[in-house]
Amino acid sequence: MHLFYQPDFAQISALTDDEAFHAAKVLRLREGEAVRVTDGKGSWFDAVVQKSTPKRCDLTVIQRTVQTPRSYRIEIALAPTKNMDRIEWFVEKATEIGIDTVSFFYTRHSERRNMKLERLQKIAVSAMKQSLQAFLPELKEVGDFSNYVPGVSAAQKFIAHLPEDRTPPHLLKSAQPGQEYTVLIGPEGDFTEAEIRLTQQHGFEMATLGNTRLRTETAALVACQALHAVNYLP
Amino acid sequence: MHLFYQPDFAQISALTDDEAFHAAKVLRLREGEAVRVTDGKGSWFDAVVQKSTPKRCDLTVIQRTVQTPRSYRIEIALAPTKNMDRIEWFVEKATEIGIDTVSFFYTRHSERRNMKLERLQKIAVSAMKQSLQAFLPELKEVGDFSNYVPGVSAAQKFIAHLPEDRTPPHLLKSAQPGQEYTVLIGPEGDFTEAEIRLTQQHGFEMATLGNTRLRTETAALVACQALHAVNYLP
């Protein structure tokens, strides 16, 4: 079964842009063929091709299935790495295991100060389809760390950080099930002391992610999966 | 501090081969410089360069630190993917978060029937150093699935599989802390029914890894991290 992503499908019952082109030119879909479309907002549509052109593929909906959203929401906010490959795999893997929001911020030690979200967006769409999910994570650039931190409104806010004088509890132990979470993951050069202080002023709890030193993108994925684990376990 | 890996360091107090070459030609280490060496078997050696040539770098050991091994052991056994990049990132990430053994087997639906372990070995060494660990995971090709399965001796043996008629418990719920674990991860085309039957005859428990369909290498990493979670939580 061919899978498509069309964010406004509930309104237009058609594929447009790249998805219409792919349907017409690559898959050469004909009238009457069955396809599946998700709007990335929780719905799957079983549908049949009415008319396919490279610009628009009109579909007749047979059935709409609504996927139940998770009872918790995960935002991972991180400093993008210099090497975009590492961020790309994080977005792919986090989408596969399930994530709601990926936010990119810039810190004092950030190795990268700009992001092209378009390619990451495509990777997320592809991973969403691959893992048979109907929710597309939101990817966003949130700018300067110092502007971003005060506005985080999640019920549980964490920063992955190991201070010199003590070991904070593992994220698996601090996170409570069924919450909205935000976890901050620093750049390879770590957060500065001023950045840490700012998070403490805004109610972020320090958390560890294990006994080994992790790369930025590994820490981000480990945090995401730890939050799923907290919710599977009770 | 420069980090090196020398498996027989306890015996020879020297770097050889690539590590000696790297020390002499790339880093141009001189007499008296401080370095750190791990044997990949749990020891760190703080040492000082005595004499460095591209073939051998003799060191004087100042101090040996022994890392306590984990109270549990993780083996992930998987069918290698067609695309080696995916296996390479799995080995890198699993080494970073901690794994004891990665075994590669061949099944009926395997997309790849041969493995070059040399490059994976280098990736594991680099990830071990990067994450400041003194244990190098064992990477091995274990051949045909049907020959490998009967010999698995771990206390807890799992197969990541979702049968059509029921949903087995999540690995997080079935795994007990402090055990030796083996988890089997199938190829993209999944295990055959005969392969599943064989695992059932040899005491493997079926386990799920979440609510989404995961790629082989993602499932392998999720399984590895779930086993860590089981051991962090109690």
C-alpha cells in the first residue's frame, strides 16, 4: 500500500506538490488504485485515486481512522551539531520511536548557528510513514537559548547536565508518567555556567542519562526513549 | 588528554600498529608527554611517553584505574541491514550507551550475507574512547540463525516479534535487573515462521519494543537502551 502525507487532506481530499508528483510520475497511479494518506495530525485516510496529474491527485475517501494520541508529550530541545548528519539521524530515529517537538537553540558554545529545516522535515515525513505513524513531529528553530528558556511551559522541565559537585538523579527516576516534558541537551562544548544558572532560575531539574559520556545527538535520543520508558512501565 | 586503545597493554606497556603510528606521526608525541590508554577490558592506564616511533610507543605507567563492570550483560543479535551505514550507526550508538556483545546472524530474509567487521571494530573503538569507557564491546559474525539460536546461553533470551494474534509484553516489563540478556532483532523482511518456532523451542520470550514499527537498527538500539532502563530503575 502506498503511503502519502498531506497536512490539509481533511479539507481538500487530494494530494498536491511533491506527493502529487510522486503519485503521478514515480508510482504512476491510475484511477481506482487504493492508497493511504495521513495528515500528520493523527488521521489515516484509506482512499482511492479519482484522477492523478503531476500537480494534483484527487482521491475518494473510503474510511478515516483516528490514531489515539499518547497521554504524554515529549519536546527535546538541543543545540544542533556542526555535522548535520548527526542531527538528521536523531530526527529520523526520534520520529520512529515517537516525539512531539524537536527544538533547535543556539548557545554560547553552539557549533552551528543556522538550520535548514526543509531537509529535516522530509526526513521526519519519511520516518513517520516508515514507522506507520499518523503524527508528524514539529521541528522548529527557537533561536537564542537565553530567549527560549524563560518561555518553556512544560509541566516537567529537565536539563541534561552533570555538575561537578554531585550526580543528579537519572531522567528515568525524575520523570513522572503522563506529563508534558521538555529536555534540554547542550552542545559538545557543554552549556556555560550562566546558561545553567538561567535554567535553574526557570525551574529546570538537572538529570543524568547514564554512566557514559554521550554525544549531543545520542543524549537527545536517550532522553526521548527514557521518557517513553517512564510511560510504558507503570 | 590523548586517549589510546591497546588490548594487550597490561603485558607490553606500549602502543603498537595504528595507535603507535597515530602517536608518532599525527600527534607527534614526545618523551614525557602524558597519555591515557585503555585495554578495552576495564582498565585505564595513566602513562607517560618514554620513546615514540611510528612502530612502537613505549610508555611508563603512572597509575592503573579499574572500571567496575556493569552488574548485567547485554548481547544484541541482529540481521545486518543491506545499508552498512545503518549498522555502523547502531554500533556507534550502542557502544556509547553501553553494550557487551553485538552478534550478526543470517536469516532467510537477510538482506546481507557477509560482514566486514574491521571497519565496525574501528567505529566501536572510537565510540568507546569518545564516551570515556574502558570496555570495548565484542562484535562477531555468528553465521546462520538456525545454528546460532540453539547455542544462546543467556539467562534471559528475547526475540523482538509481534505475532498476529496477541501483543507480547514490552521488553521493559519482561526483563529482570542484573541478568545476562540476549535479544534477537530480525531483518526488514522479518523472521520466517520456522525461525520464530525455532526460538520458541529454545526458550526465547517474545517482546515488543513500543507502539511504532521500527527499522532493524532502531529496534536494536531501543532494545539495548530498554535493558539499561530496567537496570537503572529499581
